[in-house]
Amino acid sequence: MSSHRNPAAAASPRLRRRLYLHLDPAAWPGQGLSPANRLVAVAIVLSVAAAIIETEPTIGAEADHIFRLVETGFGGLFLLEYVARVWTSAEDPHYGPGLGGRLRYMLSPLALLDLLALLPLVLPMVGTSAFLLRMARMLRILRLARLGRFSSAMTALGTAVHSRRYELFASVCAALMILLISSTLLYVVEGPVQPEYFGSIPRAMWWSTETLTTVGYGDIVPVTPLGRALSALTAIAGIGLIAMPTGILAAAFSDVMAKRRAESGED
Amino acid sequence: MSSHRNPAAAASPRLRRRLYLHLDPAAWPGQGLSPANRLVAVAIVLSVAAAIIETEPTIGAEADHIFRLVETGFGGLFLLEYVARVWTSAEDPHYGPGLGGRLRYMLSPLALLDLLALLPLVLPMVGTSAFLLRMARMLRILRLARLGRFSSAMTALGTAVHSRRYELFASVCAALMILLISSTLLYVVEGPVQPEYFGSIPRAMWWSTETLTTVGYGDIVPVTPLGRALSALTAIAGIGLIAMPTGILAAAFSDVMAKRRAESGED
Amino acid sequence: MSSHRNPAAAASPRLRRRLYLHLDPAAWPGQGLSPANRLVAVAIVLSVAAAIIETEPTIGAEADHIFRLVETGFGGLFLLEYVARVWTSAEDPHYGPGLGGRLRYMLSPLALLDLLALLPLVLPMVGTSAFLLRMARMLRILRLARLGRFSSAMTALGTAVHSRRYELFASVCAALMILLISSTLLYVVEGPVQPEYFGSIPRAMWWSTETLTTVGYGDIVPVTPLGRALSALTAIAGIGLIAMPTGILAAAFSDVMAKRRAESGED
Amino acid sequence: MSSHRNPAAAASPRLRRRLYLHLDPAAWPGQGLSPANRLVAVAIVLSVAAAIIETEPTIGAEADHIFRLVETGFGGLFLLEYVARVWTSAEDPHYGPGLGGRLRYMLSPLALLDLLALLPLVLPMVGTSAFLLRMARMLRILRLARLGRFSSAMTALGTAVHSRRYELFASVCAALMILLISSTLLYVVEGPVQPEYFGSIPRAMWWSTETLTTVGYGDIVPVTPLGRALSALTAIAGIGLIAMPTGILAAAFSDVMAKRRAESGED
């Protein structure tokens, strides 16, 4: 039994247990996020913000050394967090104790994402090629995805979308078909008049996407009467394409809420 | 007992009671708004309209003295209304009688908003600096927010939105993540070709917001094939972003209505 | 009793009865529309189409006499229809028999609309001023509204919208408030840079409406970083404004369908 | 009895039975699509992709013989598939055995669609006129519609849309009325200022469609204050037009899901 071990080893699990409760959002007994996770969440947001602002040439060049300092600081914090998470993963009954459990945790998607988020710290040490630096920058911005683990609302959103994945996929397929039909028709009608924009179906697809999603930049506009009539039909079909996923998701959210109320016995 | 007080004091509460019924929309026994509140609502709308039209240089300069007269008139009416509301607040069981109750009322959010709406009357007396005058103008337009208290439908709308604040917040977070990913990708792909518009992630974010919200001004348009393909994906993701809050709100309104019917015992 | 009257009078009501069944969509015993009402519906659509095409200068001038002939023909048909409807209105228990019933029918909104649709026939006889001719043209296009009486789905749509008029009105109010706040902020931020487009709140409102409704023509675009940030917030608020009425209507339609099923005992 | 026939004839129906189970998505006992149908689906997607890319002049000309080879290959596969489907249709109890059943199958909409998709193979043999080649190209892209048979989600989508066809039709009618009213008003207000774009109602309809669907290319923009005010109202009406079909479809999907759950006895 572990209670027969030496005091140091007995103290360590107790500290580990406490740290685990602070690091795992699901295990935290209090309301909302633990102070440790709040710090991590704020650090993620600031680290991503720094990575974004750094790309602006009018700012980035002057304050380069500040950005490096900030990045090294946040990187160190995330490294510390990663080590702590691996160590305390033994407390999670899902992965089990011992080195095997630690390895199972390290290979879980969330832990791999955390490891990926640490790469920007190591990449510049490997080399200073433009490609590696760019990779490091991308990875720093992808750190934002780590926030997902802290949000229960995000999880609920994901569940609702997941439950209707077939219907949503079908509406994407319907959208693609309409996109193709519209592109083909405009290619036939407007192609001879505006060969640069409608001279092939792939070219017409750019205009078609703009119109179906009702973005409408206006860089390409049909000029023939028939082209405009088809364009109007495409725009109306676009409204249907917005209506379809919206309707599917509205029904999905309505469902999720009804289930939740039924479970909690409210209403 | 108050019935033992002198006749003047006894008459005053009776007048106060009547005035209270006219001023508090919830206490009014009749249908809709009381005549007094209707007058106030119309005055708010006219006062805001005057403040808006006044900014138009081609109109404002000529009719300056008329606008000042109108503003002083409405300001006086709102001052009178404020004094009356503070005085009659003693009738509201929520705040209680006496000076303590009056103070509690004066510190309530609605009363503070009313007081803020009176500031434009006083600010020009403090000084005539451009900043103070601009502040006064802003505050006059914000008077519109006072209309909220008169509308029960507005309250219902607010309740529905409030009940899904976590889901709506999550969908805003999802939107921000997609915004960042889209900006980063376009920065990488279109940055070298159009450095002025895509030369940094913050710059690319302007285009990205335009596209995700399907506004599509068309002042900035990707020109490379890969940029256009990513742009199409961004626009499609934008439809998902419109679909999500719409779906959440549709479910929320459906819910609110079902509850209302259950309460009123209809159908 | 009417059976004691002379044979001619007895035959007339029998014809009137048959005509009434053909003219009143609600009284028609068959499925869909009666042949007479189908003819009227097609005539309305063709008459409106003619009035629209007639405005095109490249077509209208050449074929002027054809358009006049077509218009006179349709006008005659509608006059005949109107007389028949007034005559057969005696069969409608809603209006009652006799001259009083006929007058009550003639003053009903639908009959007044029919009468208004006949005006284009008479107006050119009164005078040939440009104003009268333009009025006649407008009235011919408004004939389309007469189609509403033939569509039960249109009525269901109207019922759903009507049942949520307070919520929809509240969302319009919320939209107006956001419109005003957005216009005011852009007027302050962009006004000094683009005085022609943002130099006053009414001017800024044009841009603001474009952005809130996500139309985004792109004729006016904010250029300052703060202006763009506020513009992004406006566009995001615009999505909320689309989501709100959509959510309200989705819940309303869901309701109407649930009631219909409950009434018909299905499911 | 068939068991009394010669061994060759007995073997043929057994092979036919096996092939039928592989070709009919509804008859396949396994999960998802059978390997044969997966191959067909992939072939359809690739064949359509080839037809699209072929239209691009910068690619098409160089690789013309490759595209011809690919098309002949896919055409042969689809021909084989068609023959197999006709042969195995005798196993489908819906069409019955014998030549009569085969003919009934060949005249079913799905089989006619399959036959139409084979035309591009034969058309170039009939002649090489530009019209025939263009027809062949269109038909190749329409092959995509054949994918519909493999997707149960697509069928569910179609059912939901079909169940609300009257409401959706009514909302399209409402959209058309608003489109006409908006075009007429803008024709009157903006016509004298911008005769090229608003000089007739059909011309104004192009702008009107752009605005009502919130596409907003920006190639045509009203310039008079009244025109802009009407334009703002049109854009707001456009939001209502998006909200209506979305609400109808949301209610329809909500319904379909509720029925499905009720049937499967879940929840």
C-alpha cells in the first residue's frame, strides 16, 4: 500500500492530487475555472495576441526584442504547465497510474496539441531558416485551440453540430451542386463576353461562391441580361443555402436544450 | 399612522400615488402606456432626432438657435420627469419609503441612466470646450436607451438572449478562432502579392471580418488562386457563423414562447 | 319564400349561387382554385408583367399600341370580375343579402383593393397629365397584391408574422438603436477623415445600414484603423440582427405547424 | 421452380442476386455504401472534376488527349454499370421480373438519369458540331446529380423541404412582391438621375435583387437621399426575406427529427 511508503513519497502524491484538481477543468470542485487554469487561459490569449501583432511590419521591427522576451516567457510557462499535466495525469482514472498511464496521456489528442504548442520554443534552436520561423509563428497562433478545453459551452456547441453532421454534410453537398450548376451556366452565358472572369468553369466558380454566400465583393459582375437573371437566381438559391444549415442547427440546439431540461427535471 | 397627519401631508401622498401610477409602466392599471409615459417616449424620440439632424452641416448651421431652444425644452421636461420619479419612488415597495428608499432608487441603474440623460443640460454651463459639447451630443443620442423601460417586448427579447449567453459567447469564440485562422492563412498566401492589405495578420483581419460576416465591401479582394480558394472557404464558414447564433436564438425564442403558453394555460 | 317568386328571379339566384362558388376561393368545393379564379390570377400576373415591361424605354416606345390594347383588355376583364363579385356577394353569409349587404361588401378591404385596381382604366379618361399616367402605372403594378386572396399559404405566413409582431417590432427597435450607436461612433471617428460620407450622423447612417444588413455595396468604406474596428463590430452586430427576427419567425412557424397537427389529430 | 432449371441458369440468378445487393444502396446489408457503389461514386466525382478542369483554356488545350482518355474510361465504366443495373433490376420486387420489369426500371427517373449521363459517350460519335460537344460537356457535369441516390441525408433534406413547399412558395411570392415594389419605387425616385441603371423597372430589378438578397455587389448604388432611404428599407426587408425561409426550414427540420425519435422510441 502507498501509505507504507516513506513520508516524502506520501507528500508527493498529496501535492500531485492538489495540483491535478487545479489543472483538470473537469476535476475542479469550485465554480468556473481554477486560478491556475485562468492564468493559463490568459497566457494563451496574450501569447496569441503577441504573435498576431508581431506580424505587423510597422510595429514588429522596432519592438522585436520585446516580442522575443514575451514569447520566451509564455513558452516557459507552457512548458512548466505541460510537465505538470503529464505528472498529474496519474491522478486521472481515465489514463491509469504508472509510466503506462503517463504515456497514454501523452498520446491523447489534447496532450499532443499541448506538445505542438511547445514547438515554437524549440524550433528556433534547431535552425533559423525562414520556413522554421514561419512554422513557429503559425503554431503560436494555433495555441488558441487549446482554450477549447476550458469551455463547456464550446463543448455543447460541438455536440450540437456533431449530432447533425449528416444533415449539414448533405446541405454542403447541395451547396456544391448549386455552385457547379450556377458556374456552368454563367460560364456558358457570360464566358464569351468576359473571358477573363467567366472563361472557364473554375474561373466562374469564384464569382459563384461570392454570390451564393451573399458576400458580393463586386469585383466581378455579370453584364448580359441573361447573366443577370441567372445571377439573381443564384443569389436567391444562396438564401436557401443559408437557410438550410441555419434551420438544421436551430433544430439541433432546440433539441439539446430540451434534453438538458428533461435531465435536470426542470420546467 | 399617516391618516393622523395634517391634511396637506395626506393630500400629497394621494397626489404622489396617482403620479406614481402614471410614471411607473409596471404600475399603470390601464392597457399600454400611460399618457405621461407616452409624452416622455415621444419627447425622447424627438430629442434624439433633433440631436441627429443637428450634426448635418448643411442644416445645422442655419437653424442653430432653433435646435438650442428645442434641446432646452426637452431637457427641462426630462428634469421635471426625473424629479417626479425620485419623489414618487417612495410608492414603489421595491425601494421602500423615506430618504433611504429615495437614495436606493437614485442609485438604481435606470435612475442613473435618467440622470446621465440630464447631463447635456448641465455640460454647456460648465464650459464650452469642443470635448464637452461633443460629450453632450453623445449623451443626448444615448437617451434612446431610456425607451427600453417602456417596452415589454424588449424585455422578453433581452431575457431570451440572456438565457443563451453561454452558447452565444461560445459561438463568438468560434467566430474569433475562424477569423484568426482565416487571417493567418490569407496573410501567408496573399501577403507577398498585396502587402498593403494582407502584409500582416491585423491587416488581413479587416478583409477576414468583411468576408466572414458576408458584408463584402469589395475594397480588398484576394487575387491568387489559392487566396481565392481560401476566401471561398472563409465565406462558407461565415454562413456557419450566421447559422449558429440564429439557431441558438431560434431555440431560445421557441422555448420562451412554450413556457409562456404553459403558464397562461393556453393550448 | 324565394321558391314562390317568378321563374326568372328563381333562375337568377341559381346562376348567382354557381358564380359565387366559382369566384369565392373559400366557397369553391373542389381542390385548389376554380377555373374562373385561375383565369383571374393569370390575368393579374400578365397585366403586372405588361406594366413592368412597358417601362423599359427600348421596348415600350415601339410596342406602345400593343401595350394599350393589352391593358384595356385586362382592365375590361377585371371590371367584369368586379361587377360579378359585387353581384354574388349577396350569397356570402358574412355580408348578408340586399343592397345593404352589397354596400358592406364594397367597403370591405379586399373589394376596395379591387376597385383601386380598376382605377388605371379610368384615370387616362380623366386627363393625360404625366402624374395621372404615372399613378395609373403604379396602380397596375399594385394589382399583384390582389393575388394574396387566392393563396392559403400566404395567409398562414401572415398569421405567423402577425402572432409575433411585438417581438419583431422589438427587434426592429434594437436594430435602430444599434444603427444609431454605430452611426454616431463612425461619425466621430471617420467624420474628420471622410467628411463627405461620415460628416454627419444622417450621412453615416447610410453606411451603417449597408453594413448592419450585410449588404456591403462598398461605395463607402472606413479607412482609419479605429473606424475599421468599429465597422467589424457593426458587421458582427448585424449578424445578431439577422439572427433575431429569424429566430423569432422560426419559433412562430414551429408553433403554427404544431397547432395544425394537434387540430388535425395527426402524429 | 427455378431449382429445376439447368445449372448455368441457376448460377446466373445467384450472381445476379449478389450483384444486385452490391448495386442497390437500399438492399446492401452492410453499413454505408457497398464497394461497387463507392467506386461508382468516386468515378462520378472524378469524371465531373475532369469535365470542369477541361474548360480552363490554360490547362485544357495542352492535356486534351489525357482528358479524352479519362472521359472514355469513365464513360465505359458508367456504361458497364448501367447494363448491370438493368440486368439486376429483376431482383427488385418494385419492378418485377421479366422484360416488363426491366422496361419499367429503364423508364424510372433514376434510370433515365443514368442513361442521360451516358449520352456524352455517344454524342461525339453522332457529330462534332460545337453544340453537340457543349451538350456533352453539360451532361457530364450533370452526372453529379447521380450521387443523390447514394445519400440518405440528402433524401431527408429533400423530404423536409418538400413538406413545407407551400410555405416556401408563399415566401418566394412575398419576396417577388417586395422585389417589384422596391424596383418600382427606385425606378420612380432614381430613374431620372441614373437612367442607365434605374431607367425602367426591369433595369431596377437587378439592383433590387442584389439588395434584397444582401449580396450587394456595389456596381449600382442609389445616390439621392430618398433613394438611399428606400434602399435601406429594401435591405431591411431583405433580412426578413432571409428570415422567413430559414424559419420555415428550421421548423421543418425540428419536426423531422422529432418524428424520427418518436419512431425509433429513443429519448
